[in-house]
Amino acid sequence: MKRLGIILVFVFSILVNVYFGFQKSGFHEDEYYTYYSTNRSIGLYQPDRQWQDRQTILDEFVVKPGEGFNYGLVKLVQSWDVHPPLYYMIFHTICSFATGVFTKWPGIITNLIAFSLTFLVLDLILRRLRASYFVEVMALLFYGVNPQTISCNMLIRMYAWLSLFVALCAYLHIRMVQEYDEKKAKEGFGRFFLTMFLPIMITSYLGFLTQYFYLFFFVSIGVAFAAWLVFVRKDIRLGAIYVISCAVSLALAVFTYPASVHHMLGGYRGNEAAGSIFDIGNTVMRLSFFAGLLNDFVFAGVLWVLGIVILVGLGYKLYLKKANGLAPEFVIFAVGVIGYFLITAKAALLVGSASNRYEMPAYGLVIVIVAVLLQRALRLDTSASKGVQLAGKIMMLAAGAVLLFKGIVVDDRVLFMYPEDKDKIAYAAENHDQVAVVMYNPATPHNVWRLTDELLEYDKVFYMDEENTEPITEDNLINAGKIILYVADDESQDEALDNLKKSTGKEQMELQSFEDMWVTYELK
């Protein structure tokens, strides 16, 4: 019966995430890149004074019939950028079952598969850390419908899968600490290696090929575990073998994907991350920024309150002389999580609330840590009276419900939904047979991607370089009754608009909408 409760929490979490999937109305620019770099055909381009039909644009974001399961192309395209290919291969597999269709659902389904597996791994971690059944259910519920878990599943990028491999790495290290004595005593080295080290090697191989930030967690928890082996258990031989095994797994990943060396050491993101990590001056600012995101977006602004409750509760147990020391597996686990959070905070891009995505792999593990510490602080893991335990459970249940309601409903902390795009897409659909013109900035032509879901509503689109102010001679523009105009930020914007008005004889220009870097007008 106890497993039934976990299953119900999982089903409820899936339903909540699917509900938000239906509400997702637009895409982040990086999500467009996910589709493009996974499924591209001849490559996107923005011509000047030329038309592109809808199919030409669509072909760059979908798997064309007969071109599915082309993993070689996926790997090649990623080698040109700064990411490893595994997530894109998984995503491409899902897209290959829906050829010719551009929709959010392949991305969301890809994420929900990772979420389902991560949910299972977190359940295993909670049981390994001796969470009570009540705390186990509460922690998984708080994770499953947390606004940042939902956000992670709505963001069509690799972070849901990175979360899986980070959680799996954590679980395997916890298991290894707990079973060290038994396995070493009963099994020879060969079997110990196969049952303990090899799973970690496989996980790290896959994690590295999913996102390079995996290294931050792997190194953090690996250093803690190796130190425990060498300095606590005095097992220098096994500690050395562990380190070598980890190095071999990463070397195999690099051998499989040689472009990773350039990405980390020579690519623009690798250089940016390295520069930020070694810049001591930005440390306080960055840690404060990401701690603020964790507090506001995961714990609805009251993480400090939970911290006080934990400290007071543990202090009271210490006063009663009922406090036990933290288990080594919990300490090693916590070091890995804290290490990932701190290093990522130093390396990640600062892009407002969207920066949450870089820390999302740690968020579920932080929830586990807080839940386990609250269990100890509220005396839910002791022989305290039933009244005390009931009070603790009521407090934990009420706090969880309030925080989730506040985060999702009151504070509206679910990200990457873009409800404002719904009306823009509807407007484009209503005018699908009108003349659509995109005036782009030649310095940043790729920003046209931000308009993809709108442009795909038109039969065809006319592209113009804003810095080309030669008179316009295209008959379809000159004779159009109405022009739907998308204008990018550029110093030549006003001059380009005047040129279009003069060439077409249309002076009435009505503002329809605006978004980052783009303004939409109706020209009559």
C-alpha cells in the first residue's frame, strides 16, 4: 500500500505537468535552436529582398519524411556549436516519430521521460537516506509539482536529462558508501568494480555527453567520496582505482565526441565560463543572485524560514542529547549538491529568471536535503510522542501546500510558458494570406528565430535587410492592400520604415505588438 501513495504522487505530478504543457504558448529562442540544430535540413538563412515560403522555414525545424533517425547529422551539427549531442539525439528520436510537424509536444514528452526517471531516482535516494514514508511522499510531491520542476519540463532543452544523470550519480555514490563494507567483504574486486564503479562510469559517460555542467557535480561528489575512502576508510588502493575509473569514463566520452575539448577550452561558452569561475570579484554577486533564485522560485521566498526551523529543531535535539551525527553518505551527497550549486553559480549565464535552468539539476536534490533535515528537526525520525510527530507532520504538510500554491498561483513562478505569444500567433493566423514582411538587423539575423511560431502561420514571408535602403520594387509589396510588418532593433530602423512607406505609398502604420528585439506593425 505504501508504494500506492508514491504512484499517486507521480501520476498527479505528470497530470500537473501535462496541464502546463497545454498552457505553453510560445518558445524561448534557445528552444528554437533545439529544434533547428536537431532537425535542420539545408540551414536557415535570411535573404534580402526575397520571399521564403512556409515550407522552407518549416523544414529547418522538423524531421522531413525519410530523414528520421539521422544521428550522424545531429552529432555533426552540435560539434559546430558548444554542446554535447546526447540530449539532441534523444529529442531527434522523438521528433522522428512525428515527421513534418512543428509542435511543442516532442520537446515536452522528451522532458517528461527524463522527469519520470528522475522521480524514481529521487525516491530511491530518499529511501537510502532513511526518509520516513510521510517525508518521502511530501518531498516527492513538493518536487513533482514545484514551479521549477514544471519549468524544467516546459523548457525544451537538455536540463531535464541533465537532472536525471546528476540524480543518478548522487544515488550511486550514496549506495556505494552504504554498501562499501558488505560488498568489499563478500565480493572480490572484480564484482565490486562491476556493481559499484561501472554504473558510475556509465552514468558519467552519459552525463558528460548530455551537458558539460555535469562535471561540476561529478567532480564535487567524486572528491568528497574519494576523500572519505582515503582519509576515513584508509582505503588508498580503492580510492585510486575510483579516481582512475572516473577519469577513464570521461576520457571515453571525449574520445566519442572529440569536439568537446574545443567546446570547453576554446568555444565561446567555455571561455566565458572559465573566465567567470576564476573572477573572484564577482563571487558574492553571483552567489547572492543564484541563492535568491533558489529561494524565490523553488521555496516561494521562505527558504530562510525553513533554515531557521531546521537549526532550531536540530539545536533542541542536541540540547535533549537525542541528536545523532550526519551519516557519511548524507554528507558526501550534500557536498556534491553544494559543489554543483556553487560552481554553476560562478559559471552560468546571468539572464534573469531564465538562469534558473542552470541550477535546475540541483533543485530536486536540494529539496531532498531540506526534507531529510526537516524530518530530523521536527523529530519525525525519533521515538517522540505521537502528538509531537503529528504536529510536525501537520506543519510540514501545511508549509508544503502553502509554498506550492504561492509559487505557482500567487507568484506565477512557472517559467518558459510565454502566454503573451498566444495573441500574436492568433493575429498572424488571422492574416495568414496577407503580405508579411520581416525587416531584420543584418548584424543579428538569427534573431528572426524568435518569430518562428508567428511566421509559420503565413503562406510566405518577404525578408529585408534594414540597412539596405534601395527603393523597393517588389510588385506584391507595392500592390498589397495591407502589410504585416515585423521590424528588428537597428540604427537604420526609421530610415528603412520611411523607405518602405515611400515605396508602397502606405502611410498608416498601427502598432500591433512588441517583444524582445521585435515590433509588429500593420501597414495600410
